[in-house]
Amino acid sequence: MKNELRIFCPATIANISCGFDVLGVALDSVGDEMVIRKISKKGVFITTLEGQELPMETDKNVAGVAGMAFLAASDYKGGFEIEIYKKIKAGSGIGSSAASSTGAVWAMNELLDRPFTTLQLVEFAMEGEKLASGVAHADNVAPALFGGFTLVRSYEPLDIIPINTPSELVATVIHPQIEIKTSDSRKILKTNITLKDGIKQWGNLGGLVAGLFTEDYDLIGRSLEDHIVEPIRSILIPGFKEVKAGALGAGALGCGISGSGPSIFAFSKGKDTAEKVAQAMKEVYQKIGIAHDVHISKINNVGIRILK
Ligand code: ADP
């Protein structure tokens, strides 16, 4: 059996317009790398952290917290060392913390010959999310672990539904380099919705899930609407309306806020359209003078994977 693994931990888009707090999807070409190594000393130790300024103490890093939750449930007598090579910027809205917490527990499980199910790994990784944002949410960690699109149907009990990925679907994500605290973007949300808005939202969520399963790109596009969160949260993202209009004008099926922002995602049918969409989104931030990163990525159907 192996003693260490080098893995790719994907970035993820959570919420996906009408799927606030329940839908997520894993990306293929954006993500972190980690090395997880078995050691005889009990505990979880972060020995290397490159690419971002983040705490290395076990109890302050999501990889450490998720790893300790794994260890507490396991009868393994030893411990693990973790090396983290961050490529995803923390707080960008594409699941930076989820990449680390899922990577840790997924590799530990592989190294011990899979004592836990993927659903149990989601629960351990959620402990990391609780450290990052105060809420043990699963909408980023579920797609990172299962791959593809996932729906968190229920938290009590935890019920995660993997959803089909249409073969030609490509994501474009733009990250304007401004800071929005997850707690701030949660604070401005209303806690009540009207029945009228609820009806629109669950109509769209049902439509989106049906469109993903039947690979009906028009239906996916029609369903990528958010009448509840986007109108409020988008106020915190400069140029959001223009970026969205640019993406749709360039042929995107739909466009919305990734996670709690400030990243904005668009889905397109095919890579050529996704590239045109990226160009249109970039032009908006070039015009208003905001630094940004752009990613174009296929959907990742496997989640975390071993690197050679
Ligand atoms: P994103 O907006 O990309 O989803 P998150 O909200 O998931 O970002 O997480 C960022 C927060 O988690 C930051 O406060 C960061 O300090 C904390 N954090 C702790 N450990 C890590 C880690 N290994 N990777 C990323 N963020 C971490």
C-alpha cells in the first residue's frame, strides 16, 4: 500500500443561480495540489503551504480541521503530514477552502484503503467549511468529492444527489480582484422570501436539474435565473450587470455569481463560445480598471484525482 499521494483538488462553483446553498459543480483545469503522507506519529501536521498566506496550524487550517475529524472517526493509530500548494485564491468564491478540506480527507481515505464512504468524507470536509465560513455547508465540498454537479437535497440527514454533466458544457469564471467577506455577503441576504419568488426559484431549479439530465442546453439556459440572492448580492460586485450582459451577448447559456462572489461564472455550449464569453467578461473589467483572472474549464466528472 502507498505511503503518500500527490493529488489535484478542484475548484468548485457553488449556488449556480437558482441553486442557492444546494447546487455545486467541480472544475477541471482550476485547482490546488496537495501531498498527503502517512506517518507513525498520531495527529495531522501541515508541513508546507505555498501560494497563499494562510495559517499552517492544524486547528486554523481547513485541511487540518477536516483531517482531524477524519482521524477522530478512524481506528488508524498513526497520523498524516500535509503539503498544500494553493493555486486557488482564498476568498475568490470558487471553493478555495473546500479544495483543501476535501483533498485532505480524500487522500487519507485512499491511503487507508477506503474505510469511509464518499458521503462520510463530505461530513468530515464540512468541518473545514465550518472553520472557513462559520457554516458547515456542503455545496462546494460535495462536487469536489463526487465530481460533476451535485445537489444537497437535505442536511438532516445528509443526502447528496450526483447530477449528470452534459458533455459539451464549459464553464468560464472571472475573478475580479476585490475582497468581499463571505460573512458580509451572507449578512445582506433577507431571511424571508415571498411565495411568488419561491415559485420562480423552484421552477428554475427543477428546470436546471432536468436540463442537466436530458442535456437540453436551451432548458439549462432558461433555468439559470436567480430571483432571490443575485439581485441583492450582485450589488457588492462592481460591473456585475455589465459582465453578465457581455457574457449573454457573447452566447453564454447563463451567468451568475459563483459561491458568495466576487467571482462570476457563465456556462456555454462548447469551448469556442466559452472563449468568446471570457473575452466579453474581461473587456468589462479592462474598461473599469479592475484586475482580474479568467478561467475556462470543462466540468470535472471525477472530482479529486491522483497526480503522477
Ligand atoms: P472561497 O470564497 O474561495 O470559497 P472560502 O470562503 O472557501 O473561499 O475560504 C476562505 C477562508 O478560509 C479564508 O478565511 C481562509 O483564511 C480560510 N482557510 C483556512 N485554511 C484554508 C485553506 N487551506 N485554503 C483556503 N482557505 C483556508
